[in-house]
Amino acid sequence: MLYVRAILNVKPDQRETLLEAAKPCIEATLKEPGCLEYELHTSLSDPNRLVFLEVWESAEHLEPHGKSDHMKAFGKVAAGCLAGPPRIEYITPAKVDVK
Amino acid sequence: MLYVRAILNVKPDQRETLLEAAKPCIEATLKEPGCLEYELHTSLSDPNRLVFLEVWESAEHLEPHGKSDHMKAFGKVAAGCLAGPPRIEYITPAKVDVK
């Protein structure tokens, strides 16, 4: 299992552009083999902090995602919308407890 | 390090009540020793899916949080706002890569 937190700081005037571009990417990603969760969230204390929460069966399942057409298309748009480089955290769990 | 994803499904008509109750809890929690991140997010595909993203220095640092006055006060309000039991994931990482 692999948990991913992709934290994006978007330029306020580019937020809608980014959200629109994310929709087809999310739809296509959810169909990728091994994709268990891929959902975009926004912080409630800072509307320009967006976070993709992702869960993949394995790092190998995530591998093709970055090279996919839908991710490349989203990346092209996102590049002009972000206020800085994204912070992407790949968390390989030793243990996951669910309560 | 401990990553926490607390996923809450809120009743639509109780969303504002929950968000208001969360504010003092978030403010107090960010002052707790070992709390590195504690931020409330909302899904962009489902506004009634709320997710606390938390990072703690260790599980031991998280321990007092659940018994804190501010968490108890929030819990009392949240109990009447949720559409079902929260799903709380405690992720102990074997490895974290940041790109």
C-alpha cells in the first residue's frame, strides 16, 4: 500500500482553472489499476491550499500514473496555476490502524 | 512520526455547526506538543466529506490529544453532526519520500 499527499498552493486567480483541469484527470485516474483513492480536497483555513489524497495498492501501481496522458494534460495546466512547486509525500506504511 | 487521516461524513444541514466547533479545537491542537500538522479539509467532489490531516512527532505525542478539553468539547458537537462513525487512519510510516 502507498499513501500519497500531494499538496498544491494555487494562485488565487487560477484556482478555478486548476479545479476544472483536475476533473478529467481524477476521473481517469480512478480507473487506473491499483488506484484505491484519488480525491482532491481544499483546506478550510486556506482555500488556496489543495491536497490530493491518494491510496495505491503499491508503488508499482502508481508508476504509470505520472506518464499517463491525463496526468500530463493536467500537469501542463497546473504548471501555470501554482504559486510554487507542489509538495508530494509518498508514505510507505509500516502499520495502518483504523478506528 | 505518525500520519493521521480522520475522515468525517457530515450531515449536510450540520456542516456549518461542525466547522464552527472545529475552529477552537484546531487552534488549541496546533499548540499541543508534537503536533506538526492539524488541518481540516473538505473534498471537492463531496462537500460533506471532511478530512482532518494530521502529523504528529510520535504516537505518544498524540496520546493526550484525545483526552484534551478542546477535543472533548469538539467531540460532543461532532457526535450530533456526523452521518456515520468517523474513519480514523493512523499511519506509522516505514518510509516517507518527499518530491
